[in-house]
Amino acid sequence: MKNEGYDILRKLEDNSLLQFIKGKDEYGYKIDCVRMHDVIRDMALDITRTSPRFLVEAGKSLTELPEKVKCTEDVEKVSVMFNQIEDIPSSMASSTCIRLTTLLLAHNKLSTIPESVFEHMPELKVLDLSFNLWLSSLPNSVSKLVKLTTLLLESTSLEKVPSLSGLGSLKKLNLKGTKIKEVPEGLGMLKKLKCLFLCGSKIDEIANKVLSNLCKLQELIVDWSRIKLKGDVVGRLKNLEVFQGWFPTANEMSIFLKCQPNRLSDYFINVGSNSNVTYTVTAELRRYKKIMVFQETSVVGENTLFPSVQVLCIEACHDIRSLNDFSAIKDATDLRRCWIGNCDGMECFLSSWINNPVVQTLEYLHLYNLHKLIGPFEANVMAMSSPPPRAFSSLQEVGIWRCKKIKKLFPSWKFLEYLQNLKTIEVGSCEEMEKVIGSDPEEEREGGDIIKKLIIPKLKKLSLKELPALKSICSRKAVMVCDSLEEIRICHCKGLRRMPLSLPLVDNAQPSPPPLLKKIFIHQRELEWWESLEWELPNAKDLLRPMVQIFQIPSSKSKQ
């Protein structure tokens, strides 16, 4: 259904009836939006001023309903969205709107609606009352809208809604962000319902029988940390395309996966704990369509992973030793982002690279609080099996925090040849890290006395914080060539004695700062250390001095 909608939008755009523009979602991230071309909109409104009549007064700063909306018998569609309307006059309750099919009242200031207002709208199909933040009750006459197909009540103060049992034509129900605590009466009787949105409401339970009756559901969006779902019940919804929800155990997820092998086009699934530990990362990740979060649950031994997953977050799953413990990881052909943290058994990111598409698709890797992790790209893995030609060619960002056993981030010089798209390196609080880029004796012997250039062409940010054992970024027989570098941030790495950054040469063969480098952040208390750093060129420090920015962490007294 959703894909068909996108196809229609593209056809309208191709025929210049719609324009694609950049907008923002509810989290502030940029998204693609569409709007009608101004000329087309004016023409459509002009046509619909006669028959059928459409009354559009959206975004006009109105404080009350226009007289022409109150309501003539031949009007079919009314839009007064994005105004300041506080009341629907009682006179409208006695009006006869026998042809009205659409009433859009979203983003106003309604608090109450007259009891009988919907008794005279027998043809009403679409009712949008979303984002009337003070709307606390609905009239019982809503239950008489037998032809209603869409009821949108998002972000209102409703604590309950009238019985839905008479709304047999309803296809879309949105209760997102309301104060409703119980499933509305009659929900299980909506045999034609295709879209159900309950996330952000106060509902914490849906009877299995109610959910099973909604056999036409194509979109089910429930709170991923509040409502426990059963894998077999959701799995029987054979028309499901878009799903957000919580399975409290890996076994329930496994059961669901057997029923819905790979039918979903969009999903956000939380498995295990319902804590919000990983929520700080999920808001950004909503831009992706296929997200799975595993928290405080077992992931070994059962098939719990959708092969189509794009974002994978694993938190406090202590039986996992590497990502290969997911049996379906070998089929994960579109994994873009991976967060793994607080997993006590985690020893390496991947134990095998053979037939593993993750090494070709992964763009962002974040690892934190993994106390057994030896290294995300451990050298002995490479010895066991040669990486495929495009291994980690998509990798753009690596972040490692509080992994105390890691001694080096990248295993060898050769490994950097795979990282042609890497833009960000962030490492912090890794107590035993000695090098960022490792090397083996054979690599150094092959080079002889020649200084090896380690090229990371797209690296923009290098951040090293609280690495007390760090002695060098790379071997003394190598320098880093990072002509795209924009920012360097080094803090509490007092064991570091050499900065192996190669400076580009300009036309007269004189060194110059990397062309895009703008900021080098140094802690105020570490200026002496900064001045003692060794560089490949004696005047490098002077060339880079204009980029240095001194920062300090405010003391507890200054914060007060």
C-alpha cells in the first residue's frame, strides 16, 4: 500500500502536478515532502468553488470557523487546518451537512466539540482533529459516522474515545500521543482497519483476540517499550507491511519471524527489555526504514534477525561473542548502521568475513562498554580469512568508547586500503589502546627505510580522548595523508609523543596545512604537551598554530 502511494506521488511529480521539497520530521531531521504547485492549487480551488464545493481556509490565523463553513448543504470538503480556532459553535451542531465527506480541523486550539455536531454529517469519511492539544473529549455522535474511513486524533488530550463498534468502514485510526489508557471499545470489530497507530499513548495492553480480529491491518505502530506483543498473534496479520512494536523475548521474535519471513517494507522492532537505554540513538535512526533493537536478551541459538535489517542496535546481550552469532547475519545484505554496547561476552565485531555481506554495506559502527573486545577489526580475523575486495568500502564512521582491552583500532597498514570512504574516527576511554593504526613486522620490513604513506582520502574528523596508554597513532615508519581533514580533537592522551600527519606541498614545494583543516582542539591544561609533540616537518607546529583552539571543561563550581 505504501509503495503504491509513492508510485502515485512520482507520477504526479513527473506531470508537474506536485513539487518535492525539503522539510523536517518531528525529530527535526530533514525529510522529503511534497506540495501542490501554487498555480495548480489555485486552479483546483477555483474549480471547486462551485460544484463539488471545497472550502479551504488553512493557515489563515482564524480564531473561529468562517460563516461559509457553518455549514452549507452542498459543501463536500472543508479544510481549516493550522489556525487558532477554539470552539465549534453550537449552531453548527444543528446544521445539515449532508454532503460533507472531509473535515480537516488539525492544528487548532479546540478543547470541546458540541455533542450532536456529527449527527448531521451522514457522508463524513475523513475526520482530522490531530494536534488540538487541549481537546479532552469527543462527542458520542462520532459513533454514528458509519461511513468514516479515517479518524485522526494524534497529539490531543483525549483520555478515551466513544465506542468504535459502529464504524465498520474505518480503515485508518491514529491515537498516537494521546492520553488514552485502554484500547477503545469496539476496536476488535473494525474488520476493514488497515492502519492502527497507538505509539505514545498510555495504552499498555492489547488483547490478543482484538489484534487477531484486525486481519486487514497493513500498518501497526504501537509503543516499542510499553505494549507486549505475541509473535504468533502479530505474525498472523498476513497483510502487514509496516510494523513497530515490542517482543519481550527473543523466542517471540523468532516465532514472528517464522510467520513473517521477510514481508515487511518498514519496521522498528524492539526485542527483550523495554528500557530506553538505546533511545538516544533511535531518534536519528528513524530516517531508516528497517530497524531492530535487542536489549537484555539472548540472541544465540534462535533466528531472531530480519535479513533486510538496515540498523541494528544491541544492548546488554551478554551471550553474544560476535555479530556472527546471529545466524541470519550472512544474509544481511543492507546493514548500514550498527550499535553494540554493554555486552559482557563480546570479543570481536565479526569472527568471520567469509560470505558476510555486512563488510561491504556497513557505513557506521559504534561500539561501547565492551570489556572483552580485543579489537573491532582484529588482525587474526584477517589471517583466518582474506577479506573480500570491497570489505568496509562503505564504512564512513567508526566510534569506540570504553572498550578497555583494545590495543589498536586498525590491525595493519594494509587494512587502511579498504577504508577509502572513512570520514570519522572517534576513540575514547580505551585504557589499553597503544596505537590507532597497527602494523606487523613483515609490513615494516618490506618498506625498508622508506616512509610509508597511509592514505585515508576522505577522513574529516579525528577524535582521540582519554587514552592513557596511547603511544603513537601509527609506526614511526609511516605518516598519515588526510587531505580532507577538517577537525582534530585530542584530549588526555599524554603518552602520545608524535603526530604523524603529512602536510601537503604547495607549488613551491613548501608544506602547508591540509586545505580543509579548520580546528585543532587542545585542552587548556595540555598546552605544554602539545608544544612537545614531534612532527614530520620541523615547522609543522607553526603552520598549524592558527587552527588551534583551546578549550576547558568547566569545574563543578563554575557550573553552579
